[in-house]
Amino acid sequence: MTRWLTDEEQRAWRQLAAVTMLLPAALESQLQRDAGLTHFAYWVLAMLSEAPARARRMSELAALAHGSQSRLSHLVSRLEERGWVRRERADDDGRGQVAVLTDAGYDVVVAAAPGHVEEVRRLVFDALTPDQVQALHDICAAIVARLAPSPESPKSAAS
């Protein structure tokens, strides 16, 4: 039997669906315009910039970036061509690959970050009260736990 949405759920769903369609396009537009980066590329560069030694295993990076290993591999190839990332063999087992952010790549993400964070603040956080920010975190954490449960799920990665 179909569990139809209530009127309240339908209203909430439509707002969430609108956000999931409009927000990525707005962030992509800002990053393309100001930094010549896709949102996915920015996210990957940022995840590397925050890692110890600015390096992560490709499998871990794909999970953190919420992308497939294939998509990440194609992106890393493009970032390598620009000199922003290099691949190395994993020290611990010699089989896996590690993506390493170069100094040039670090400079790119550092230059792009202020404009990106300002756009995120303008589009999302300036519209919310502190209580709404906490509620947004809790709601998104619950949804992400259903979509992509992993060691990096919100319970262990909450900040």
C-alpha cells in the first residue's frame, strides 16, 4: 500500500526539492564565474586542503565528495593536467592511490574559498536563525544517514 504524503509533508517535500535543484545551480554558477571551477572540483580541492599532508586515498575522497570513484578519477585527471593535484601510490599497501593537493592547487582553493563561503552564507545562512541552522543540520544529517551511511556519516562527522 502506498504511503502518500500528508499535505504538510507535501509542502515540505516541495520546498526541499526546490532547494536541491536551485542551490547547486547557484553555487556552480558562482564558482564557475569567480574561480573557473565546478562545485565538485571545488569540493574535492577543499577536502584535500583540509586533510593531513593535503592527501587522501582516492576511495576516501570519493566518499567525502559524494561522488563515484569513476567521476572522481576523471576529475583528478583534469586537476593533474592543471598541476593542482598529483596521484601517488598509497604507502600502507602500495595498491591504492592517494590524491595529493599541490601548492598550486592549494592556492586555487584558498583563492576560491572567500567567494564561495560568502555565496553559501548569502544563499543559506543569512536566511536562517541560529535555531534554524541547528534544525537544518539535524534534518540533513538524518537524510544523509539514509542516503550514504558510512564512517563519515553525520554522527561521527558532526561539527
